[in-house]
Amino acid sequence: MPDFVKVAEISEVAVGGVKQVTANGKTIALCNVGGQFYALDNECVHRGGPLSEGYLDGEKLECPWHAWQYDVHTGAVTMNPSAKVPTYEVKVEGSDVLVAV
């Protein structure tokens, strides 16, 4: 069973924002979509671009290198759903954002 690890405070990731965080050695893109947090592996499956440096377009996270878009719920590439990055369960406790790794 994965452990929940504190990765940020709510105030550190603005609505519509993305932040790179680390939990148990994993680099993660933490997304704030309308106040709901999502966590995806930070490395684009295309060329390894840093997803945390991309931007949110609704519920899609776009890689800054070649504009591949990922569904924040599933980690699937929108143009090829069989390609995906791992996603991680997120919960908020008080002002803490925790990710299961």
C-alpha cells in the first residue's frame, strides 16, 4: 500500500498552476485544476520533457517541449490514449497536499 507524503502547501500551487515536487525519490508534476489537485509523473513519454514546466489547458497538462497533452485524471496522452504517464492519488489535509507513492 502506498504511503501519502506531503509535497506542498495548498497556497504553493495557484489554481491553473503546475509545480514540480518530489516524493520518495519520484519527480511529480502537481496540478491544481479548479482547486482539485492531480499528480502525474513529471517526464513526458515523447522526449522526456518536464511536464511541470508545461501549462494547464482545462484538465489537460501540456508538455512545454512538443505540446503533447495529458489528461490529468488518467495520465493518458490525448492524441494517443494508449501512451500514458503514471498518476498518483492525491489528498488534502488541512493546508497540506499529500501524494501517494
